[in-house]
Amino acid sequence: AQSVSQHNHHVILSEAASLELGCNYSYGGTVNLFWYVQYPGQHLQLLLKYFSGDPLVKGIKGFEAEFIKSKFSFNLRKPSVQWSDTAEYFCAVNENSGGYQKVTFGTGTKLQVIP
Amino acid sequence: ETGVTQTPRHLVMGMTNKKSLKCEQHLGHNAMYWYKQSAKKPLELMFVYSLEERVENNSVPSRFSPECPNSSHLFLHLHTLQPEDSALYLCASSQGGEGGETQYFGPGTRLLVL
């Protein structure tokens, strides 16, 4: 069975600081990797995903993540955070299954950005 | 608004009650999911339906009973729940394919079992 580890449970940053959230997974097969975000009072929604190709993936709102296969990692980065980035961030791994997603989520990281 | 709706948004029930959670997707997707989100725990995949057929059941107790009458609707029937079943129950949908498809989540039903 696959698992996902997010190392930071709660991160507090000042505006304009750089962000890196760690994510490691354990699964030896072909994977698809995701970062989902849940803003306060809103639905869980996709931030970015890696499917194939370039391991550096760019998502919405200036976020990016790099898939490093040798390290089983998919860390999320943003060079300069804003107050509006305050949210909970979930890393997820999809095990390829025919016709549907069998996704394992991490425990989430709560990001608080201080103005 | 993601195209996935859930009702009710909040539910309080006793351990002897029977209730149902409803999920509807307006995205034309062919796979639907139930997740349980508890505090300080990862989202737990409970059930997956693909083309209206249950394809995953992740060791969920029988007091949770899913139903997928068509590709747009998904229900979670609840009976004789325990207080530890209190959580946020999320529904999601996706378009089946080669993998890597985005899941679209509903707002969730906040369940409290007394």
C-alpha cells in the first residue's frame, strides 16, 4: 500500500517569505502526484499535478512542485507567499487503476501567512 | 462552486438513527468517491464507484452503506453509527482515464454522532 508523508503540519510565514512544503511518498510503481489546497470555507481544489513529462510542474497562483523520482518526493514551492495563500495544503498520490483514481492523501499542512 | 454538491451540509444524529448523505455531480464524470476527513488524519478513501459499479471498499464498517443509482448521484447510508464516526464526509468525482485526472470535491457534510 502506498503512503504519503507531509513533514510540516503547521507553517507560519510572513508575507513575501519563500515557501517549501515537503511531501514524500512510498510507492514503487508509476504514480501521479497532486497538491490540493483548501482555502478557509472553500472546497478542496487542485493546485497542481504531475502526470508525466517535465518533473517541474507549475500550478495556479505562482505555485510549483518538483517531482524527484529518486527521492520519492514532490515538494511544493512558492518564492513569495501572500496573505491569500493561507490555507491547508494536501499532497496526494494516485495509484493507476483502470478508469478511476485510487488516491492516498497526506495529513495536510496548514499554512498561515501573516501580513 | 466545483460542480459537486452535497446535502445536508451539517448533520447531527444519535447512534440509533438512520440517515443518508447525498452527493450530486454536474460534470459528466464517470467515477465518484466518498472520503472521510477527521482532524489530524489524512483523508481516508472509503468507497469508489466507476461507471456505477463499486470498485473500491477500503475496509469500511458495514454501518456505512453506499449507493450509486446513476453516474450523477452517490449516497452514503448511515445506521447505528458510533461517536468516532463524527467527521467531515467528502464526495468527489473524476473522469476516468489513464490516471492523473483531477478529482473535484464537494463542500462536505459535517457529521456529529451523539
